[in-house]
Amino acid sequence: MSGLRNYLVNRKPLLMQALLLLMVGLATGRVAIAVVHQWHDGPFRISSVTGGMPEADYSLLWAAGRMAAAGQATDLYDGPRFARAREQLFGPGLQQLDWIYPPPTIMVGIAVSQIPLLPGYFLWLCLLCGGSIWALRGAGLSWPVVLFGLFGPPTWRALLLGQYSPLAASLVVAGLLQARRRPFRAGIALTLATFKPQLGLLAPIVLLARGNWTALFVAIAGTLALAIMSTAWLGIGIWPAFLHGSSSSGRTLLYSFFPGGDQFHAASVFWMARSFGASIVLSYAAQALAAGMAAAAVVAAARHRTESAAVAVAACLTLLVSPYLYTSDFVAYSIAVAMLAERAPLRLLPWFLWLCPGLSDVVVRLTGMQVLPLCVVVAATLAWRDLDAAPRPLDATERVAWLPW
């Protein structure tokens, strides 16, 4: 037995590398399968596998822009009317998806709907990737962190769906990193991130705790300006329609049976509690407790930790606040984990954490349980400890071996 134990100890790095390579293969395979299913019947045609358009959530934004441009903005938040309008655009048999996004997002929809659907989809993906890279590089992050942070499993899924998540997450991270040095630029970045508001819920707390008043005021002013612009463009009735329609649709999504449909990719504390059999009330209580503890930890990190540590902790723990969250929303988490990997390139735990969102739905399908929020806690703990320590210079071997294999 001692010989076997010694053999396993000596081979531990090799075994971990093999495990990570297996996870990479599985995660990549999941994306490939999703692409095949999504585009099963070609462009402009509803997929007979998924029941949705191949352009996925981007087609939702595009259809919303078409409706709003035709003077039907308030109908967006009426589920049946929005479903009928989408069927008129794309054909019958389309999977019903409700519009739950805030009114300023409709202005983006109007802009993109002026471009034909398919070219607009690929242009949208280019803008998301380019804008995300520009924001993070402008905030001073290195190319390895930018590339591995942005092109982890959450971004794979977000880009496949045409979601705004990669750019919103990058703007939140970039805004917090620049709040002291370039407060006006940081405030603008955080303003633009509000198109996906659940990804920056703890950002104001970070700015308050660190006393970044200029960045905070610019972000507040910019957010109010977006709200005023959308009201002037779409009418004051858009806000009551949003509050009623989004809350109703949100409750339907949250209260539906777990797991089912897109809930295989659900990743909030609320859905984790539901996966373990908790009631609606108990799941809300768990979510509220997690949100409160996350906010307290972020305040402590902002006051007592280095800038990079505080931002990484906030990027992770923000994912414990909203009950409505999917794996495609974990881009800021991937960026934080990439920051950890850069600090200690030969450690394998950050790479394991980096891959976890890509296999979360596999775990849910096999076990019925969602545990991804636990990975968030581990990543935040590592960021609190490792990114606050004095950087250790890397030797020549480590500089070359930034990857773990």
C-alpha cells in the first residue's frame, strides 16, 4: 500500500493535468454539441432540436428592437403579445421566451434591428469580443489574463447565445480597476454595464467602501441619463410595463420545476437551494443570506485588501447576489480566476475553477444538484488571500509554463 501511495503522490501533478485536459475536452464537446443543435436547420430557420432561432438571445434583442421601432415597446413585456410578434417575424413553433430586460436595453435593440439578422448577429459578436478586450486591456490587465479570462466556458456559452454578458462583465471589472486612477472613464464603463444590471450589483458598494466618489457619481449620473433617454424615446408607460412584466416572468422562471430547460445552466444560490430540495421560501432565505454575506465580504475586501484583490473578490461574490443567474453570467468570475492563475501559473486549482462553469450543466444532469456557487466562494477566498500577497517573481521556467500542462 505504501508503494501505491508513493506512486500516486509522485504522479499527482500528472494526474491533475490529465483531469484538467479531460475537463477541457468535455467542456469543448458541450459547446460543439450546443452549436450543432442550435444551428441544426441552418440560419433563419427555427432549430428542430432547441425550438429556438440559431441566433438565440440575439434574435430576441433584434425582435424587440423591431417591435419598439414600430411603436409597440410596451407590448414587449406582455408575454403572449411578444410571442405572437416573434412568430410573425420567424415563423410558427418558436419556443416562447419573455422579454425581461430594462428599458434602456430596448434602445440597443432598436439600433441592432436596423441590420439584417444574420450579419447583425456576427457583427454583434465581434463588437462584444472587441469591446471586452479593449476595456480590460485599458484597465491594465495582461494579455494572458484578458484572453483566458474572456474566453473561458462562460464566454463560450454567452457568445453562442449572443448575450451581452462578456462585455458587461468586462466593463464592471475594468470600471472597478480604474475607479481611483481614471474615475470618469470608470463611471462610464459601469454605466454601460447596467444593460446587464445583475452583473454589477456590488460595484456601488465597492466604490462607496473605497471612497471613489467621482466614479460613483459619474456612474449614477450616466445610469439616470440612460433611464431618461429611454423614457423620452419609448414613453413613460414603459416603466410600469417593465416592472409588471419582468417581475411576472421572473417569478415564472424561478418557481418552475428544477431542473428543466435552461435551468440546467442556472447557477444562483436560489437555484442551488432548489436543487437540494429547499422550498421557495427557504431558497429565497438562502439567497438573501448569501447576498448579505457577499456584500459584507466585499466591503471588507475593498477597505483592507489591495485593488486587484478587492476587484477579484467583488467580481466573484457579485454572483451570489441575484437569484436570476446562469453560467453565461460567470465571465467576471473567469477573469478573476485568470488573475489568480497568472499570479501562480503552476497551481492547478485556479484552472479547475476556470473550467467548472463549462461542466456545471453536466453535473446537474447527472446528480440533479447545482454546486457552482461553492466554486465562487472558493475563488473569492483564493483572491482574498493570493492577490493580496506581495507578487513573487517567476523564474524562466514558470514564465514559459503559464499553462498548467
